[in-house]
Amino acid sequence: MKFLNTLRNRFRKSLIANQSGQGATEYILLLVVVVGMVVAFGPKIKKAINEKTDSLTGDMGKVNSDM
């Protein structure tokens, strides 16, 4: 019984100390969050950028016609 407890405790310590896959997991989760935000807010951002670009293009046309 003592052998099993010792083995279990060693396994727990090595499992807690082993963090080799932690960095990859964090990058994958970050990528999932970024992709989710792009999917959720992408059309709104694209619409806002297009409106600002069209407004800027119109204003530039006014400046060129005034000269």
C-alpha cells in the first residue's frame, strides 16, 4: 500500500511539474479567441472602414476640385 501511495505522489509531482505543452496550448487558445472575435466583429469593422474610406475619398475629391 505504501508503494502505491509513493508511486501516486511521484506521479502527481511529475504531472504538475511537466509544463512542456503549456505554451502550445496557450497559443492555440489565443488563436481561437482572435479568430472568434474576427468572425463576430469582422463585418462591422469592415463596414466602418469602408464608410471612413469613402468619406475620405469624397473629401479628397472636394479638395482637388477647389484648387
